[in-house]
Amino acid sequence: MVLSRSLTRKLAATCGAVLGFVLLYEVTALDSKATADHEVEVRETTTWPRPGARLRFHATAYCKGTTTASGTTVRTGIAAADPLLLPVGSVIQVDSLSPRYNGIYTVMDTGPAVQGREIDIYMWNCGEALDFGRRSIAINVLRLGWNPKASAPASIAAEIRAHEAATPEATVAQATTTSVTVVVTNPATDSVAALDSAPK
């Protein structure tokens, strides 16, 4: 009865109710975001590797040795992994490090220290490998083992298109697809001929 007679009390009650609903909505929204983030983290840390999967791993670096477990010589772009998770021949993409270390790596090596969700990236410089330390990373599995059927074609096709677009050859290819008109003048007859050269 008293609440209905005072305009100030009505406004205060309305503002209080609105504030309560807003705070309740914010708490629910924050809780939903935390739950979604937690679900992504659980999926990335517990899912078994398969083509197209995004997984959390730890990365270290090594610089010693001359031959990998697969019999190839060590070089940049090679990684060692636990063969139970990422068998030799697997192809992974790392995109959560600095641009210097991001890229596509082929698992060509194994090692007793590389167990579980670990990869060991080969680096030529031992000082750089020591400075790299141990980092938490996310990887995309592009292929498991040597079987080309065990691959994520959409991911590989996107990487190939991005690489082709970034190469100087792509610029040359684009330049050759434009048509060029060449004008030839014959001084003996004072005739002019226009040749339209376009790629066939």
C-alpha cells in the first residue's frame, strides 16, 4: 500500500529489480563462457589424435643426432613424438607459437624422453633449442602416419592455397594471365598491326 503511493519508492524498486536481473544475467553468461572454455580444454587435452583434431601438447626442442628413427637425416621441419599418439609419418601444424616456429612439421623421430602429449622439434642451433625450453602449444593433426587416407583434406587444401598465394611464383602466374596488346609498325608499308596475346 505504501509502495504504491510513493513514486520514488516505485522507481527505486523497479531499478533494484532491473539491476538484480542484469547481475543474474551477467553471472549466467560468465558461467556459460567458463563452461564452454572448460569443455574445449577438456576436449583438446583428452581427445585421441585423429585427422582434423586440434590438441594441446607440450613442445621442446632438440639439436643432437644425425639420423631419425625413420632413417632420414635430421633437418628443419622434423619433430619427434610418441609413436602411440602420433606415429612416424604423421603431419602436424603448429600455430600457437611465435611465427618463427609456427608451421607444418612431419613426425620422423621418436625418443625415450618424448612420451604422451609431447613433441620435440628439431633445431639446427643448440643454443636456440635450449632457449626454446618447454612450451604449451596447440597442434592440428593433418595426417596420422604414412596413410594418405588418414588425413584432413580441407586443412591440407587450405594450407596449400595459402602457401601458393604467398610464393613469388603466384605473382608471376597472375601476371601471365593478363592480356597484352602489342602494336607492330612496319616502316616499309606504314601499316600498323595490333596483336592481342592472351594465354590459351
